[in-house]
Amino acid sequence: MRVDATERDSNGDGVIGRLRGLFAPRSVALVGATDNSQWSVFTHANLRRYSPDVTVHLVHPHHQKVHGEPVHKSMSVIGESVDLAYVMVPTSAVIEVVEEIADVGTRNLVILTAGFEEAGPAGVEMATRLEKLSTSRDLTVLGPNGNGFINVAGGVAAYGLPIAPPLVGGPVGIVLQSGGLAAAVLSGAQVRGVGLSLMVSTGNEALISATDIMRYLIEDEDTKVVAAFLESIRHPEDFRDVAERALRAGKPIVALKAGRSEQGARTALAHTGALAGDDRMIDAAFRQLGVVRVNSLEELLATAGYLGYHPEVKGRRIAAVTPSGGACDLLADRAWSEGLELPEFPAATLTALTEFLPPFSNPHNPLDVTGYVVVDPRLSFEAMRIVAKEAAGNYDMILYATSFPRIAPKDLKPIVDRLDALASARQRIPVPLLLQTSVVSDLPAYAQELFAQRGLYLLNGIELGTRAIGHGARYHERRDRCLAAGSPVSISPAAPLQVPPGAEGVWTEHRARALLEAHGIPMAPAALATSAAEAAELAASYAQPVAMKIASDQVAHKSDIGGVRLEVEPAEAATAFSELAAALAEHRPGSLLAGVLVGPMRREGIELLVGVVTDPDWGKVLSVGLGGIWVEVLDDVSLRLLPVDEVDVAEMLAELRSAALLKGVRGSTPAYIDRLCQVIARIAGLAEGLGSALDTLEVNPLRVDGVDIEVLDALIVWKGGQL
Amino acid sequence: MRVDATERDSNGDGVIGRLRGLFAPRSVALVGATDNSQWSVFTHANLRRYSPDVTVHLVHPHHQKVHGEPVHKSMSVIGESVDLAYVMVPTSAVIEVVEEIADVGTRNLVILTAGFEEAGPAGVEMATRLEKLSTSRDLTVLGPNGNGFINVAGGVAAYGLPIAPPLVGGPVGIVLQSGGLAAAVLSGAQVRGVGLSLMVSTGNEALISATDIMRYLIEDEDTKVVAAFLESIRHPEDFRDVAERALRAGKPIVALKAGRSEQGARTALAHTGALAGDDRMIDAAFRQLGVVRVNSLEELLATAGYLGYHPEVKGRRIAAVTPSGGACDLLADRAWSEGLELPEFPAATLTALTEFLPPFSNPHNPLDVTGYVVVDPRLSFEAMRIVAKEAAGNYDMILYATSFPRIAPKDLKPIVDRLDALASARQRIPVPLLLQTSVVSDLPAYAQELFAQRGLYLLNGIELGTRAIGHGARYHERRDRCLAAGSPVSISPAAPLQVPPGAEGVWTEHRARALLEAHGIPMAPAALATSAAEAAELAASYAQPVAMKIASDQVAHKSDIGGVRLEVEPAEAATAFSELAAALAEHRPGSLLAGVLVGPMRREGIELLVGVVTDPDWGKVLSVGLGGIWVEVLDDVSLRLLPVDEVDVAEMLAELRSAALLKGVRGSTPAYIDRLCQVIARIAGLAEGLGSALDTLEVNPLRVDGVDIEVLDALIVWKGGQL
């Protein structure tokens, strides 16, 4: 739903209010109900089975009885008000049926029917009619070409694919831009014990988008974490707003975004070519916005489940208790790659464990209680209690490896007792207690309810479990940092700056210099000589070899036309001036020579590239990378949406694979990072402050030699300007 | 089992013959059987349930009846021959019991009892006694501290942990160096429909190692693929031999090797410090030996299952048929990151699909048959048949997305029909047919037998399924290449070279030059001047600035003491000689100046580092990386075991992140790669040919400037030499 700002800001009204109505009908009409369609069969069965308090009406113009129940010929003859129409009529009948639905006063619709936007020009035209109709009649429409939703918390399943029982409620709200995957994700959530609040499949998003659903889920009391499968982000600005709200609300968004394989590079840097593709942009935006990006459906479910059931876990320090040395090894490997820590047990714990465990054990963290657990099944649990005693302040969580028989034993009591003991221990021990299996497998049906009743959750497998914990740690760090900075996205935007006179087209170095300098960005000394004599005089004043560069509004890439001369001795400066003027005349006849920039030669230091471009979707984006061959050979850049502050910039620099260069190699001076971050943040701030008037600001290179940090060249492209 | 060469080569005898006997007993004695131990309960139950043709005897000195059966007081009173003793007596009784077992003529043992190598000095002493005893009495012992084995193909489960039914036979042989994980892996295999030939948990490997088991599995007819969980590779030489056999036999080894987090860098390069850690060494060795390295237990099972059930798939071209656009997107992403291809359908296929599918479909590869499959469940299958028609020559496999209800429907017939149709289609279509689900979940119990009966396998989830296909493609490429090269590990070893006289200690540049030159390795020109006058004369002969370097047996790192002078004008060469001699006297008093190497200055080109070191486990290892700051900042090196050929070297260069530098950046000359590979392979060949006499050979740098490739400096450390 293309919401306007008013709607966005008035939580409870606008899109959120509409969706609240959509998802909580007390009466539903299945329009187009027929025994001939499996969709109808499934939707009807779901409404009957999982929507106990909902009145269900079947509507079909010709059938007398469908799914064993009487049928209304049309919406108008139902004779009572209907909160939601679930539409599965043929494509050609949709418009007419929607009008009829609007006429009887029903405002909420799910349209399952396909054949709109995805189906060529005729479908697109139909989609436009549907959109107009919905807007003019003030309808809230989910779809078309969508399976609908399952409101688990509210007890409404208006959903067109089969739902295997049990349907367990829980903290995870799911939105998917794929109806087909909805079935797989629902099933995956069920078998992994991931309880759901609401699941929505958005279909073509003619009116309601995945972002709208996410906005709703963040406000929804039953939802603690949002899991999303996204094929495209239709309204990045909206997405950004939603992500900021989520961060503020402390409800993580976990997103699987397809499209990594799309190699289209759209965010091109002015000078060095295409550095950032869409996917990299999304990576950067998600990281910055605290959106947890995952790579598979399995990781989506495992991470969302973990964050939903364990919002209390913060930090990276794990104490692990396992019944196997092999599990310990794998856990250590995975913890390491996730940046998690396994601090050694304190002396008191080690002593207690040595006393308690069999003599052939070798206690350390992660703990292998040994296979003796087969003889004494309480070994793990007691070891965990010993570890818990000294846990406060030493670890952020205890990870407890466990498993359950796949086939329900005849006597469930031992398992129930174990779960009760764990649930009770969880209350008493001073740090969060996480349960984990070694290998992903379905939570057996008999165990699902036992877990749900006790609010227990099982991290499924070492691989996904550890990755989920890593995601959680990074999420909380990101959130804490954003909240501390006073705003979810790092920092408040910079105050708008006055756009300078003549801000149009392209400003090459000699024009850009003054603007940067005025905003406190350190520039390498250089002055404009307008004659050979002036050049010689300037060069003499530096009393050292100089760099000389053509200054012309028409030449953005000076070296391409031999417009740069390095290591010019002062005595040769006049000649060089004339040669540069000649080069311009030769290669760009008709170009105007504003002069020649003359400045002292710089030789030492590392060169960085700092660029701000305007992405059509995400707005201003900052790129930072090592310049020269580093960026070309390694494609080593870090991206951020603006605004950024110095802490962001420090993170960007640390992300570079070539980061070690800044620390000084082979005797070179380490960069003064604080100062460097300040300068880069200032460049970003200038670009941001200039607002929509600025298209691109590129500093290339920014020279860094210890504390000596200065811009050697800069370029500005104003809105509408062309390089 | 520390097998000697004779045993290794006499397949059928030696270790393989021993293990054949161990895994196929017709009678088993459970020694230490007691109702008080769950181990005893489980082992007995497994023997009874899964070993129908095996006679089981229970042995305990005090009990009359155990597990409801009569008990023998000792091995000697059983009164008939026993093929295998499964020992679970207390640690202190093990030695005595093993002697008794040997006395009655039983030669095969599984020892479950713990408390040996892993349990401190007393345990180690006990382990030594056990090993000696076993050797002297010619016993074949699995363990101690191991759970035993499940010979699914042979119908013997001598295994100490519970086994949930059904236990389905199949192509995957598993060996684990962790008893605890064995249970998780077994369960994982069962629920994913990965049928097993044999599973072995090796315990402490006092006598039989995981490598021995792998050797056995490669010979075992029922095993088509070997899955291994490894904590350590105890005998790398043996492992290498086994891996070569596996490659020759076409039985992939899929290995999960723990220990990535161990940061110990052991394989240190002479000059640039520690570049390769153990784990990187293992990565390189595995890749080279065609061992498929995986990162999680889930990936281990998915990959081994896929390779076991689909040995016929080769190549990277996939045609995919799915019922969901979302699945297509994810598949495309994953295929891309695995280097798999999804070529567009040929025109005939596109036309046929457009005619067949609903009008709102948009057929391309990967194919979304649309949600209309709910209405017409045969949509996917028929679309697959259409795609199959033009498959020959266009794709290497068809990937068919499917799913099965978690809960068995009342009427199984439709599912049986589907599976029959798929099994039959598999025979008829011209390329392999792979089945895949979207999300990992257990193969429902009702489906496991249906799949097994038809030889069908389900790739479980897009993520792991696609990764498995990628592993398979890389495995086959590696295997083909090795077989084509005439030897599993790339190439035949180089012929031994004559070790030069005086091959001891360290040879610095002036000595190393001659040896390299004699073996056809191009050296930058340089000659040894022994006086200032001679240096001046040499420099003058080059008629250009020269580089001058101290030549002294005592100085390996010349620049550390100011022993290198660059850009010396011929006129200054005599002075430079004296200064270099003075620098040596000052910084290394007592060192002998052999002279000063004088050669023409080199400025252009890229510098590579080429080093061969001797790893204590893996033998000679070649490292190749970009020199200078590249290797320091990016830690960007590629490793290979020797021998290598030029194709290997080309692969190594391609693996470097900085590989693009060799292609020429910013107008620099692209390296003549063929020549470069030849030179590096020759360096490696020299190091290999010198055999155990050589410890380290380092060329740093190797200068590459287009076709101009030459060694600028070299260093040799002979066996026992110290830098």
C-alpha cells in the first residue's frame, strides 16, 4: 500500500489499522468456492480447522453445495455483513466480483487469482484496473496471486495451501513475496518448533507490500521477530523507515533476500567505474539498518526462531555443555567463525567439574561430559548446573547440547521430567540457557507441544544454531550502537547546507577544492596559475618539485589526456604550463583552460577513494576503499547509506580486506585513524548536507600518511550533470 | 593400525582383510554384559534386532541372567568359537579380559571401555599395554573408547547406542572419530534417506585408525562414497595414499574435518613468516587429493547422500523445474555461488512450455510452473518431461523440485504413483534426474522405504542440495584431471636429482643461484665481485644503474643489515662495495664476505613469492603468492602438496585474490602465464627432486614483467639447517 507520510506516522490508523482489520475478520466469504479446485478445498478446510470463531460463507453463482455446505449465489444474498472476502474466481471475473464485494460493504479482500502483473500487457492492464478500483472504493487488498495469510495468534487461516497440524503459536511473524515458498517455510517452521504469530504471502503486491506487512508486524503485540523472504524491495525508503522502527522497537527483522546472482552493477562510481551492485548495496543497507541478512530458508527459520524465543541473550561469551568431544570441536570451529567466544571456565568450576565428572574426563569450555552420560543420563544436566554456578559475569549464555528420540517412547515421563527440569533450571540460573542439537532434524511431533508449553526452544544443529547466536550478538551490538547514537540509523542527518551558486553540471578539481575547503576538509596545497609565468612563480615559492594539473570545466579525468605532470622542477614549471595548455588544445579542442593547478609533489602515503553517489532507490551512498590498483584488483570497497558518523566510518575501514595497509606495513607510518574517520565523515556530511542538489562527490585520492591526511583530487557532479 | 607397505599393497589381506573379518562376524560375545548398563542394553538390543544371522553370547563373571538371557561366566566356557568380542568391562579389567579373549582364539575385538589415552598418564600406560598385547597376540581391535560399528549391508550391529528403526541400507560408508556424533549422524542419515553400508566409530584409534577404515570402505563393494568426521589426521602419508586410491576407484571421500579454529601456524615460510596454518594445509591437501571438504554435519550427509545416489551426474549445467518463483530465485542464487550454470532452454522447449503452461506463466530456466500446480498436480511432472525432450547435450542434469506431506495421507496410492512415475522417468530421460525439496526436513517415515525401494534420493533443501551438486561437479573435474594426468595426485613425482656437494646449512643467494640456474630456472643476471675494483668493472659492463647485494653464508636476510644497495650508478659501485663490506663487519662481526653480487637494476614488473617448505606431516608443500605487501596485507597465498605440474600452478595462480594483478592493471604488461607456470613448476620440481636433503627453497621475489620472468633472490635451507 503506497502509504503517505501521515499514514506512516499515525500508528494504529493508516496501513496498520487497515491490516489489523484484514487479519482479524469475524466472518469470511470464500468467493468462487468449488469442489473442483484444490485451492477451494484447502482454504475451506483451513478456515474450518484453524479459525474456530470465524463465520464462513461459501459463494458461487452456480453451485448448490460445495465442500458439503450450502452456497450463496452472490455476496449480496448472504444477508449479513462479511469482514473479509477470499477471492478465487477466474481472472476475467475478478474486477466484477470485487465491485460486488465493495457494494455489499466488505472492505477487506484476499485475491488468490493469478493472471495480473505477472501475465503480460493484458494482465498489467487488469492489475491497473484492480488497483484503481480498490483505491476508489477504499478496499484493503492482499494479492492478487497470493495465498493469503494465517493469523495463528488471532485464529484465522485464510490461506490456500494445506496446513498440517499442529499449528503452534509463537513469536515469529513471517512475510513472503513467494506463495510457493510459503508452504515450505510454514512446514519448516512447524517441524523446527518455530511458533508463529502471523504468516502472510503478499503475492503481486498490487496494493499491500511486504514492507507494509513488516510495518504491521512490528506493531503487532504477538510478534517478537519478523522473518521475511524478499524477492525485491519495492520501496526502499519505506523499507528504511520500517527497519528503523523495528530497531527502535527491539523487534529484529531477519531477511532472506533473493537476487545475489544478479550481477547488474547500478551504483557506479564516477571515476573508477562500477564498484557496487544492487546486492552489495542491499548488504550494506541491511547491515546498517540492523536487518539480519540470512542466506537460506533454513537459516531464516533458525535465526528467527532463536531471536524470537531468546530475546534476552546478548553478548558473545558462551559456556557450552555437550556429551561429545566431536560436538565440542565443531562448536569451537563455528563459534570462532561467528566471532563468538568460549572463555575458559573459572578455577572453581574446573575444580567442581573435575570432582564430578568421570576420572577420564578433561573438563574445559566447551565441555565434553563424556560418553559416560549413557550410564548416568543426569551427567549433562548436573554438569550444566555446576557451570551455571559461576556463570554470572563470566558468560552471556549457557549452550546445552541435548537430543530427543525421534520416535516417541512408550513412557514419555522421563522426557517430560527432563524438560521440566530444564524449564525450571532456566528460571534459576543466572544467564540464559539455550538448548541445542548436533544435527538439524525435525522436532518430533510428540515433543512440539511439550516444548511450546514450557516456552522452550531447540536450536537445531550446531551449524545453524551457532550462526543464529552470531546473528543475535551482531544484531544487539548494532542496535545498542544505534540507540546510543540517538537515532536508529546511527546518527541524525546533517543540517542542510547552502547550495553554492553555480551548482550545476560537473565541477572538476579547481572548482570543487574551494567548496571542500570551506567545509573543513583538508586539501593538499595547490593554487591556480593562469599563465606560464605565474606557474613558475608558484612552483618557485614551494621550493621543491611540484605536481601540475590542467584545470578545465570540460576535463574531469585529467590524466586521460596527459593533463597531469608530476615531479616538475620549479625551473621547468613554465614549460610544463605551456605543454599542458597544448595538450588540452590538442585532445579537447574548444575546451576552456581555467588554468593549471600547481602544488607541491606528494609521494608518501596510502591513497584512499572516498565517494558519495546517489542511488535511485537508497539515496546517498558512501563508498570507501583503498585507491589505485587495490580497488581495481580486489574490488575492495565498503558501502554505507548516509548519514554516517565517525564510528560508522571506522567500521567501514575495518571491513576492508586491505585494512592492514592502514596499520602500516614495512615501516610505513600507521594512519591516524581517528583523524581519517573525521575527514571521511566530513566529506560524507558535506555530500549529505547538499541534499538533492548533489549527485556525486568523489575524492580520489585522499592521501593518508600518518597524521597527514589531505585530498589530492576531487570531483562534484551536480544533479542532472553528466560526466 | 600402523600398516606397513606390504599390508597396504596386498588388498584383501593386511588391514583390509582384517577389517573384513572384524565387520562380518557370525558370532559375537558381549563381554561385561549387565542389566545395569545402558550400553549393554543398547548393544544387546542392536545385536538382536539388526543382526539376524549372528549368534550372540553374553559374558559376565557374576550374573546368571542378563537382558533376559543366560550368561557365560567367561569366554572360555562358551564352548564354541567366537568371531568378535564386544568388550565393556571396567577399565582396570580390560587387559586381563583381552588376554582371556585371545586365549580362546577370538581375534576381533571392539573395546567400548574408556579410560585409556584420553585419561592422563595412567590411561596412556594402559593404552600402551593394550597396544602391545594386541600386537603380540595378533588381535584386530577397534577402540578403545569407541562405540563399535553398524554393518548395515552385512547385517551386524555391534554398536553401543540406540538405533531407531528403520535402518536402511545404501551406498554411504561412514567413519567417525567421535562416538557422540555417531548417534547424531546416524539419526541424521536415517531421517534424510541416506542409506548406509557401514558406520564405524573409531574411538581412541589405539590400533585401527579412521584412515584404515577409509581404506576398507574404498574396497568395500557396498560402499560407493565415504563420509568421514575427522578430528585429526594421524597419519597424513597414509591418508594421502587412501585418498589416491579413492580417486582412482571413483569413490568420493567427503570429510568434515574439525579444527578450523586452531590458529596454530606451523608451516612457516623461511622469509615472510608464518603463512600457512594447519587448517589451510588441510584445505589444500584435501582439494588436491579430491577429498570433498564440508563444513557441517548437515552438509556431510547431504553431499555424501547425493554422491552416493547420483554417481552418474557430471558437469555444471542444470535445468530446473520448480513450482515456485521464490524457489527459482533461491536456486539461481545458490547455483551462481556454486559455479553451476542454468542455461536458457532451447527454443523448442520454450515453445512447448509456453503452449503447455498457464497463460500467466513466463517460462525460462529455472522454470516456475506456477502455483497452478495446486489445480493440476501433474503440471510439474509434465513440464519436466517437456524439458527432458531437449535435454541431451544442453544440460547435465534436471533438478526437479518436489515435496511430500509430512503426515502420511490415508491413501498412499497417489504418492506411490508419483514416485513410480519419477522412477520410471528417470530411466527414460536422457540426463540424470535429481529430486529436491525447498527446505531441509526429515523424509517422512512412510516415504523412506518407498524411496529406498525405487533407488530414489531426495536432495534435502535448496541450500544443501545445490552445495552438494557443486561439490560433485568439482569432484569430477578434479578426478578427471588427475586421471588424465596419469596419476591420482596430478602427476608422477619428479625423478630424484643429485644432491650437490656441500648441501648443508643455509645457502644464501650467491650459492643458491648456481643450483637454480643449472635446473633451467631463469635468474636475473648478477655476478660476484670480490673487490671494489671488480664491482666497478662489473657495473661498468652493464652500462646502467645496478643492484648490489652482500654475499655471505651468514646473512640470509640482507636488507635487515643494510646489505642491499639499489640504483647504484656504475661510477659509485666501488664505493658501494666498500660500504657494503663495512655494513657486514658492523652488523655481523665475524661473518665472512664472499663478495658482492652485482647485477643490472630491475624496476618493472610484479613480484611473486614462490616457496617450498617441508611440513612434518604432509611433506613438501609449495606456496605461491604475490610478494611484498600483498602477501603481508592480504595473506594471499595458495598451497599445494608436491608434486605439482604446470596445470596445478595455473590453478594456484587463479586462486589468488590478487590474481587480477597478473592480467595487467593500469597499462602494465599482462604476465605470460604459461611461461610463469613453467618456471614455478620447475622450482617445485627442483625442490621435489632434491628429496629429503632439502628443507626449504624460497624464491623471493620472482619478477614477472610480461614474458620477462626471472628470479631476483633465492634461499635454500638444507635438512637440519637453521636460518
